[in-house]
Amino acid sequence: MHTALALVARWPWLRHAAVAAAVVVIAVHWVNTRTTILLVNQNASKPIVPSTYYVFHGMAQALKEGRVGQVDLAALQRHEALHDPWAPYERLPPDRPHAWVSYYTLDIGYSFIVETARLVFTALPDNHLRALALQLLADVATVFFVFLLFSQWSVVLGFLAAYLYTSNYVFQSLLSFPFYYYWDIPFTFVVLGALLLAVRQPRDARLWLTMASVVLGVGVWLRGTWWPIGFFLCALAWITPALRARLVLPLVVFAVLATPQVVRSSWARGHLTLSTRSTWHVALVGLGYYPNPYGLAAKDEVIFKLTQDKYGVPFRSEDYWAHDQAAKKEFFSILRNHPGFVVRSIAGRLGESLRGSTSVVSYAPLSNGAYRILCVIGLALMLFHGADRRFLGIAAAGTYVIYVCLTCLFYFVGLAYDNVPQVALFVMLMGGFDSLLHMGRRMLPLRTAVRSVRLQADRDAGKQAYR
């Protein structure tokens, strides 16, 4: 290594060549991995497009008419009747009967992302291809941001992080089909990265914190899980003296972005609430993950049928409120009668999610269990290292614990939900590599000094022998 560094110092063009080679390798790797996964999951005969995607596409089109969070069920049914996932989604003519409803089943933030894709990629058919194209563009930006983030510690680490990001199979998989599951990945990187940059660049701390608050403000429109993560990261910034004085503007920005979502949700439910997303439906689906005598299964259709047969609740795709209340009654009925089953189910799903048993392998042939052990070691090294490494380690570990525990309380972390935790694990892993590089740099001068002493001793011995 000493010889290589000496050569780079003597011939700077070697460094430029090494950087260019690293960029080419990462770019080729990104193209290969993304092309391969897209060809598999977006094949012409049966592309992977979640059924709910078309709801968000309809909501995106409705924004042009000023209908925020509304979808035309008549247009949606007409599109579904085509049985063609590649068909462009078209609005009904004005003279046709419409069935506009407000959509409360899921948070509506993804409709804004779909509309952005529709406006940017007008050359593509007006279907899920536009959303996929925007995800690909965001993924390229994420590669650059990952490099920027970890090159703060070392340029070598930045290139390694960019390469490992493109190699992560979870990131590849979620990118390959259009839905909001993917968007938690760049959001988490930006939030954690902005916090780190705020610590490292005190003069620009307010700017970086504001960037994080913008992403969090958009995130709560996307998924309710961003609320507890946002509260935790805000508290972490507050107890950090270097950041506390710069939090006022970011908090105001977050409030401006998030308040309309709270107002809309609270207006719909008649009381203060942060989201209209169904919770207890998912909780019953989660209980169906393990064999049980209650007729539960990890399938939405089974839970819909159960509440309809037992409680007489009709299914409404645009709003699960009545169904969710029936699901809540069923959940607590099981909890009262068989609390052991509920506790064992939650604990079992939490254990499997922590081990990665319910998700795909992140880096083949490394098992998820081994990968998580490496990430924990990386976290320990970040905490030992101190300063900004410790800050980022705490932010990543806290985000991971909050997300996984809350998700497993009602469901489990399968592939679709292995987005935020996968980013947190990635940060911990890179913290471990950073510590290894740091130790290597510290050992290099020592090795050079020892080598110099040995050479001098050999010279002295040779002179003595000559005499």
C-alpha cells in the first residue's frame, strides 16, 4: 500500500485514472443490475404493478381538476376492465357518469409523485412506465448522494458505498416495480445524510436541517411511519448542542408541509389524527402470518371476508374505516381470549424481521443473519469512533429500531417494508468499513516507521560486518 500511495503522489494522473475507473465500474454495474431486474419484474406478459397503483394514478390525474386525494371509481373500473397493465390510464369524458370519492385507505402522498412522473416523462405512455422512469432517475441521484455522504470520511469509502448501494438486492427489487415502497429508500438516505452534513458543516447546518425537514414533511404524506421517525430524529437534533439553535426554521417548514395532511385526516375522522390509513386490518393480516384457529391468513381478501361475514361490514375500497373498526374489535377479542397467541405472534414476527428471515437476501451469498451481525459490528465501531460517526450511528440505529418494532407490532418486515431498515443497516455497514479504513490509515505510518528502523538497522549491521 505504501508503494501504491507513493506512486499516486509521484504521478497524479494515476489518481485520476483510478477515479475514472471507479466511476465506470459503478455506472456499468448500475446499468447491468437495473436492466436485469427490470426485465424480470416488468416483462411484457405480466409486469409487477400493485393494483393500488392505478388508484394513485387516477388521483394524480384528478389533481389537474383541483381534486386533491380524490379518485373516479368509474374511470378506475373501466381501466381494470381492460385487463391490460400496459394500457394508458385515461379519464372519462365529461359527458360520462363519474363516481368521485375521497380516498382514505392509504396516505395520498404517492399521488403527487405519480403526477410529477406524468409531467416529466410525457414521451412515455401514460401508465406505470412514467412512475418507473422517475424511480430510475431518483435512483441515479441516490447513488450520487450516497457517494457524497460517505466521501465526507473518505473518497475510497464513498466509491465503495456507491458500489455496494447498486449491489443491494433489496434496493434493486423495490426499484423495479412502481409504488411508494421504493421512495422510503431515497427519503431515508437524504434525511440521515442531511443530519450528518449538518453536524459536519455547522455554517450550513440550517440549510441541511431544512432539507431533512422537507423530506420528512413529504414523508408523512406518504406513510404514517415517518411521524415517529421524524419525532425521534428531531429529538436527536435537539439534544445535539451544535444543532439545537438552528432547528426553528426546519421545524416551521416541517409544520407547514405536514399540517394539511393532519387537517385532512382529522376532518375525515372527526377527531385529531395524523393519518387515515387503516391499521387494524393490517394487524389482523399480521396475526394470520402464523397458523391459527381463528381463520386468519396473511391475505387481505381473507380479512375482508371475515369482517363482512362476522360483523356485516361491506367492503369499500376507497375507505376502510368501517372495516378497520370491525378488524379492531376482532383483534382485541382475540387478545382478550388468547393473549399468549398475540404476544407470541408479535414476538415471533419481530424476531424474524430482525434476523431478516421474512425478506430477501441483501447481498448474496451472505445470509441476512450474517449481514446483520456485520452491521451491528459496524454500529459498535461507529459508537466507539465518536463525534459525527457516533451521531450518525445513533440516528441510523434509532430509525431502524423504531421502524421495525412499530411495523412488527401490526405486521412484519417483508421485502416491501424492508426499505427504511435496509438503509439504516447500510449506514451501519459503511460505518464498519470506515473504521477499518481509518485503522488502516493509522497503521500505515507505523508500518513505514518500523520498516525504516529495520532498514537502518540492516545498514548499520552491514557496516559493522564490513569493518
